Amino acid sequence: MNLLLEKIKNEGRVLSENVLKVDSFINHQIDPKLMYEVGIEFARRFKNKQITKILTIESSGIAPAVFLGLELDVPVIFARKRKSITLNDNLLVSKVHSFTKQETNDVTISKDYIFENDNVLIVDDFLANGQAALGLINLAEQANANVVGIGIIIEKSFQEGRSLLLEKGYHIESLARIKSLANGQVSFY
Amino acid sequence: MNLLLEKIKNEGRVLSENVLKVDSFINHQIDPKLMYEVGIEFARRFKNKQITKILTIESSGIAPAVFLGLELDVPVIFARKRKSITLNDNLLVSKVHSFTKQETNDVTISKDYIFENDNVLIVDDFLANGQAALGLINLAEQANANVVGIGIIIEKSFQEGRSLLLEKGYHIESLARIKSLANGQVSFY
């Protein structure tokens, strides 16, 4: 994914040692060609996993997930973030804490779209502390589905998400792995 | 767009005379093949408009917008919905009232991605009362861009959005136009 690494180098803005902004091609403006390439690369890396559903979270996970879904010919489900929800029998709910925003949200999916024995691939734009990925895993597992992998566009490898997920035995594929954001510089593995 | 009309007929759920749920292929689970076809059809209908940017709103507008963006080779910007924002010099803000949810949200885009003389195509999943589309138009016009058209997947033609936008002279292309949801039935034009 040289195209992705180049974009991060040229357009990513390092706001602090922990924060990288990629609003010009992923999180606000979307570069469709790059997201298409990301989808194709996820498909290549997970092609033997017999994926039946892709699970992502609004809003920035949707673009890579739908290109991947088209390539693999499987549906995409996006979890919704809500401040807090009124109980609803038809929803699966997981609490997700955002360290960046210092807030906890309910993340929900309907019970109607992920089933027992589904092979679910989780897709997200960033992996940092792993809270969003763990929330999505929790939703899939509440539905008794199998989580067969986690596809991440940008991993901040110096934060704890990667090791948390590896400890639990999940297969992670991150297309850009960032070693450090120190001194306003992005360095990759 | 027969594929779309078939999907609506077979999987859409009429919850009331005003509410059609399409959670199984657009608003929660996404059918990537259908969204690809929607993107290609928008591209065909707006191909002479010299579009330079696509503007949509999170979350359900993103999937059709990115397939369209790939086809036309232009960036996609998704506006964010927020309960209410703290003033920020770099944001354009518009108030959007949702009649369905009975709430008013701030809808925002950064000033960094849409410019004077951009030819902006607005894309959304539904056109009902037109409030979301008018909010997006307002954002693009605050940036002094030209709004060259509005691409809608499902138009509830019996609500006032279509006529409001036509009165103001905008070009609308809706892929499914619903005449009525009376008696639990979807009838198309």
C-alpha cells in the first residue's frame, strides 16, 4: 500500500504525539480511488477466510468496507454510535470509550443482520487503543458469529490496541503501521 | 434502476404512511452491489455537469457517494451531524431539522475541501421534506461553490422536498420515486 503511505506522509497532519489527522482523504474528505485500493488489499489479505459479513462503524469505516464488500460479494453492516439508547429488544449494544473524545458511546447493531456461524470481518479506519474494534467484536460475538479478522487502514502501533487484540488471538491486518508520531513526524514500521 | 425498485418492493418495510425502512440494503446493512449500481447510474445522469466534488452527509449517503466518486474520479466530502457545536473558525455550519426524529442538528463541513467555483453534486439516500438537501446546498453555497445537481436514491414524492428544491431551480435525479406508502404498500411513479 505505497499509495496509502505516500498519502499519509504528504497529507497527514500530526497534531500531537498521539493524534494524526487524515481528514483530506479518509475522515472527512474521502479519496475514492485510495479507498477502492484499500478494499482490494483487504480482500487479498483475507481471501481465504470465507467471510460472509463485513462489520464496520459509522462513519469513516463505511467507504473501505463497501469497496471490500463489492469485491468479496458480501453485505456490509455499519454499527451506529449513539450517546445512549433506550432499550430495544432488537438491538445488540456495546459500550465504547473514546480516549480521544473522552466520552463513552453505545455502539449498536440490529439483531437482523449478523447470525450464528457468520464469518465476520471487522473493518475500521484507525486502530489506536482498540476500544472500537473490541466493541465491534463484542457485538459480533453477542450474535454468536465468528470474528475471522480485523482490517485496519492506519494502526498507531505505539498504542495498546494491537497488543490487546493479538493477546485475545485475533488476526489483524493493518495497511499502514505507525511506529511513532514524535517530533511532528510520521514514522512507519 | 429495476434492481433498486425490486429491492424496495421485496425488502422495504412500510412502517407508516410516511416511513419506509430500508435497513437491509441501505441504512444499516448495505448491499455493495446495489450501491455500486446506484453510483454508476448517478454518474450516467450527471455526466455532463463537470462535477468537481461530491457532497453527502453521514452515514447512509457515503456508500453511494464513494462509488460515484470513483466512477467520476472526484473527491467525496461527507458533512457531519452534531447535536450542536462550539464555534470553530474553520467550519461551515447549517441547521437541519429532522421531522422524523423531531430534532435539529448542526450539519458541518470544513472550509478546507469545497471552494469557490467547485461544481458540487449533492448525494443522499432519501429525499423527504428536503431539509437535509437544503442544509447541504447551504453549506456548498456558503463556500461559494455551484450546486449542479442533487442525486437521491429514494424520493418520497408525496412529501414537500422535491417541490421545494425544484422551486429553487435545482436539478434533481431520484432513482426511485415513491408516489405513496398508503395501506402498507409502496407505489412508484
